[in-house]
Amino acid sequence: MEPIRFSSTIRSWNEEQHRGLAVVDIPSELIAALGGLKQQRVHGRIGSADFISNVMPAGGGRLALSVSKAMQGAAGVGMGDAVDVELTQIGRD
């Protein structure tokens, strides 16, 4: 499988209270290429920093990538930053 590439912004899972898990929304046109609205393991890169994480349904037909503090630190980014993301599903050829 070819990596999926997109740009997005790191946001709080709970946008109304600006707290909780940090996530990046995956563009809707790429959700099917990742297997749809389901939780799954992925590996990829934010900028030049490699990671292994999860994508998960985020409500309202959205799929989001969980962005840990370690991932943010390795990529030199934080909440509210625009990022370039590359994703590949783990276990799918």
C-alpha cells in the first residue's frame, strides 16, 4: 500500500473545552483508502519524525490520528500547528 499524505492541524479531541487527546483529522476523501471509519494501528511520519499510533472515528464522519506528546516533541510541533502527515496501515499490504 502506498502511504497516504495530507496536511492538517493538531487539535484537541474535545474542541469545546480545548483539552484531552491531541489529534489530527484525516481528510474525508482519504478515509476509504485507510479502510473506513474504524480504529486501527498505523505507522507514518509527521514532518521527518516517524511514529506508530492509532486512527479512530472522531464523530460526525471524521477519522482522526492520535498525536501523543512524544510524537509532538519528536516532530517539534504542538497544539494548533499545521503539519504534513504520511500514514500507512500496519498489517495491510
